[in-house]
Amino acid sequence: MTFKIPSAENLTKITQKDLDEIIDKHTRFTRGMRGGARASLKFMDLTELDFKKCDLSHADFTGSVLAGANLSGGTFRSSCFFACDLGKANLEDATFERADFRGAYVAGANLSGADLGSADLREGKIMRNSDDGGLVNSKRAGVKNDDDGEQGFNAVFAGAQLKETNLTGVKAISADFSDADLTGVQLSEADLSGVKFEGANLTNVDFTGSNLSNANLQDTVLDGAIMQAVELNGAILDDDVTPESMGEKLEDRGVSLEELLDGHKKWVASAGQKGEQMDLSGIDMRYIKHLNAYPLTAIKSIGGNFMGQNLQKVSMQSATLNQSNFKSAKMEYADLRGSSLKKVNLMKVKLNGANLSALTFDNPNGGDARLQRTNLSSSNLRFADLTECNLQNSILMGCDLTGARVEGCDLRNADLKGANLSGVDLSLALTEGAIID
């Protein structure tokens, strides 16, 4: 059987009005009303459209692009998303029970609270007619650098937000969940053989009765994960991140945060003549509440753990934070001017509206003012939200910015030599004077 399908570059583009009409007809169809029709949205460009919490159960989206679309709160039971591009889409709190996600690309999407119970996340591919009448693999629409080999393409959830998502009983053979946040996810009785979880946050995940044979769990966080009756034959677990490797507790050092802050205030006020600089190096700070309310200017934290912390509007100017872990932290409108953030994990961190520009100091001898630039060299900013973030004059050499959001980001005069900008649309940012390979 052959398929007459458009090429990846020639999908049918529809408007929001067109989509609203299709949803209305599908609703009429499911209710048995006159004028109804089952929704068929195959091989369409649905980029950034709003599905308005609709019920499109059993709809067919095969091969379509839904990048950046809003499907949050919707119902898509048994719907087909075969080989679709759902990159950076909002799927929060939506229902996808028994849905077909074979070969789908869902990188960077938000699936928090979504229900994917018994969904199919296996490998998939689409065949099309070649010019000579034969069958050849078709590329997955909207996704760059697809594998054109005979094996088709895997379901990709890399960097996706899957907190509290239900994935019970899914078939996800060889799917890619690298760098995803699966905190609290139900993954019991699932087929996860060969799945790539590298770098994922698997805190409190319930894997009971699942098949994890040949899965890659390197560099994952398995704090509180339930692994009862799990098949782990051939699984790679040697570099997993356990509670013991997340850093020591502050109380283990026999000192309180208040004591450190008191000495630090004196140190700052006296320009280092009194008190002592606060040193949080190697400390697990995840359990410190309201940390963003404390004055943290000029602190030192080499290899500190701030993963998932609420650091909104925090004052961390001129801090030394090299090699620390801020993965998935909330840092909206944080002040990090002039700080050293070399080799820091900022993956999926929310830095929208934050200030990471240079600090300016007057030259006591006259002449030009001195700039203390924020240094993010070799840091991991994969899937970070840098919307409206101020990165003027910052050093981003060798950073991994794969899939980062940069709408309105100020990158003027920033140094991005050697940075990985895969999936980053720099046309949405200010880049005058920036050094970009």
C-alpha cells in the first residue's frame, strides 16, 4: 500500500478560524448532531494554534506540525499523533490516554499533569512514493536532522516537562527522554526497554513492574524512585545521581544559614575586613525554604546544589557559582550581574526577565569604567527560558543553548564563540555586536 502525502515542506497551513470550525464539527460529530464530521488534521501546519481545551478524541494528526501549539487542558483520547512535531507545545493537564505518539517529536514540550496512560511511544516512520514509483522514508515534518535510515525515527521527549504525568502502561521502546523532568511520574507496568533517560530528573518516579532492560539512566536523579519488580538487564546505571551524591546538608557542617548570613553581611559591609564570605560550596540547598529572600550578593558556591529551587528575584550579584547545579530552578527576574557561572547546569531554568549583564565599576585612576562580565563559559542552558533576559556583554563561550527560548533576550556584545545554538531562533533576540560563530 502506498501513501500520497505532501513533503515535509509543503504541509497545508490552516488558520485559527479554520481550526475552530474543525473542532466545532468534531464536537457535533461526537454528540450525533447534524453537520458534524470527525476531525482529520493529517499533514497540516498547526504551528502555535490554540485548541482551547477542546475534546478531539480519536482525531488524526498524522505527520502534522503542532510546534508551540496550545493543547493544554484538552482531551485527545486515542488520537493519533504519529510522527508529529510537538516541539515546545503546551500539553499541560491534557488527556492522551491510549494516544499514538509513535515517532513523535515532543522535545521541550510541557506535559505537566498530562495523562498518557497506555499511550504508544514506540518508533515510527512514514513511507511515501518516490519519483520512480517505489516507496521511500519520509522525513518527520518540522524537525531538522532526522535520520533518513531504514529504522525510522524514535519518539523524542528530550527536555520535556513531565511533572506528575501519568505514563502507566506506555509502550516507549527506544524513546528519548534525555534531560526531561519526570518528577513524580507514574511509569509502572511500562515497556521502557532501550529508553534514553540520560540527564533526566526521575525523582519519585514509580517504575513498579516496568521493563528497563538496556535503558540508559546515566546522570539521572533517582531520589525517591520506586524500582520494585523492575527488569534492569543491560541497563546503564553506573553514573546515576543518588541522594548521597547531591551534596551534604548544611546542618552536617554544624552551622546554620543564619550564622553564615550574619558573618557574610559583615564581610560585605567591611569590604572583607570583618566577618567571613558565605561559602556554600558542595552544599545541597534544595531544602532551604525562601532562599530567594536572603541577600546572597558575592557569595561563594563551587559545586553547590540549587536544583529546582525558587530563586525568583534573588540578589546574587558578583557571586562565584562555578560548577553548581541550578537545573529546573525558577530564577525569573534574578539579579546575577557580574557573577561567575562557569560550567554550571542551568538546564530548563527559568531566567525570563533576569539580569546577567556586566557590573560597571568606576576607574579610580580616571579613564574608562571597568566591566565585570557575567561568565557562563561551558555552561548547560539546554531548554532554558531566556525570554526578556539581559545578557549584554556576557561570556557564553562553549555554552549549550539547545532549544533555549530567546524571545526579546538581550545578547548585545555577548561572546557566543563555540556555543551550541541548535533550535535557537536568534532572530527573536537582540544580537548587535555579539560574537557568534
